[in-house]
Amino acid sequence: MYLEHFDMQEMPFAITPDTSYFYSYGSYQEALNVLLVALRSGEGFIKISGEVGTGKTLLCRKVLNILDDNFVTAWLPNPCLTPAGLRMALADELDIKYARNMGQHRILSLINDCLIKLNTEGKQVVLFMDEAQALPDDSMEALRLLTNLETEKNKLLQVVLFGQPELDERLAQNKLRQLRQRITFSQELEAIDINGIEGYLTHRLRVAGYRGKPLFQHNVVEGLHCISRGVPRVINVLAHKMLMVAYGQGVFHVTLQHLQLAAEDTDVTIPLPTSGFARMGTAIVSTVGAAAAAAAISLGA
């Protein structure tokens, strides 16, 4: 596609959670710091919330990569679990062998034995639950009961909940107040502000191997922040499309025209003010079809 054109080694704005692209800025660095401090202090429940596309899964994987051998981790990306399914999934993550027809009480006993053994070896066990807002109520309660496993001095299991703002709404319910009271640390991932977006773009381009002149003009950066509202996933989608169009036109920088084309092709954005493009006149209209066709041809090559 455009990698050779811009002299890059890999796609800089892919939406997969590649931890090498983690951007240490603002609430993202704060959340990472909170997680590391809380986990090393042995707290029970930790909650990280954020809107769709703000990078919760990327943060989760970043922490998983950072934790040293003193930690044993379990990651459950699928929250659609019954209480029995939750216990079995945790047992699988901890490499506990059990018969599939084994009773739940026995599985819980095996989990407890495993956690005690790991604790005597000086290990801290952490369960990371992604998309926690979708966990059923009875499974939420089962998760709380798992954290009752403890010695006189230590919790045998720590839990980190990653979820959308709906998770906070659910935890505010009276029936989940016992779990809510056990959350000792809570952090919200916020969108990237206008001061951080240029650094975000530069960081991802550098990780991808780009070493040339700045690709995104300042007014493009401002417009991109306006349209994306600073949500990393939306930024990535728009930036990727802008590079495609620039490549299709054979140019080596990104303009407001490219941003307009990318925005028109993306459903999750708000319109950029028309006045921002008025000075371009009819030139935009005449080039839209040609640029889109060129990018399409390049994709098919």
C-alpha cells in the first residue's frame, strides 16, 4: 500500500492493540502508573474505565507485558461467562487440570489450592477482565466471591476490571454494592487532548519506521482532533485513510483535503466545519473522485 511510498516498515495506524505503540501521555500514563502501584501493593479490585476506542485493551496488554515473574496473570477477554464458566476459564488460565464434568465446588477448591501454592512461592495472581461491563450480574458476584480467597495477610487473587462507562452505571446499582466497595483504585481513560494529538501521531509514525519530514500539517492535526474528539481508534482510522489518499495522489504530506475525504468515508466522526475548507474552493470537488480512485487502485495492486 503506502509503506514504500512513505518509507515505513509497518502500518502506523492499525487498530490492533500492539503494545509497541502505547502512547505514554496524560490519562494513559496515569492509568498505567496506578495499575502498577496498585498491583504491587496487593489490592483486591482495580477498575479502569473508558469510552469505546480509548485504548483499554492496549493498556491491559501493556501491563501484562510489564509485570515481572513475581506475577501470575490470567486474562479473560470474553465477559459473556456464567459463574461456572468464569471459574472454569480462570482454572484454564492457571493451568489447573480438571475433569469437564467436575462439580463447581471441587473446581473452586482446586483454584484455592493453586492460589495458596502460588502465594507460598511468593507469586501474586492477577485476573484481568476485559469488557467487564458485559459480565452478567451473577458472574459479577461469583467474581467477588473469588476474591474472598485469602490468607490472614494476603489476598490470593487480585482483579482488574476494564470496561466502558456502562460498567460504572452497573456498579452503582444497589445489588452490586459489595463489589463496588472492594474497588480500591479506579482510573478513567480520557480522550487525547489537542496538546497531545501531534505527539501521538509522531510517536506512531516513528514506531512504524518513518523518519521523514512531518506528514501532518498543523491545521490537519487540529481538524483531526475536532473530528475524532481525541479517541485513539478514530484517530487511527482517519490517519490511515489520509495516508491512503495522499499515496493515491502521489504526494508526501497530508492536507485538509485528505482529512475531508477520510471523514466523508468514516461513520464515527462529526462533520468538520465547512468554513475550514471554503478557501479551497471547487478544487476539492474536482479531485475527490480521482484521489479515491487512485487509492482504490493502489489497494488492489
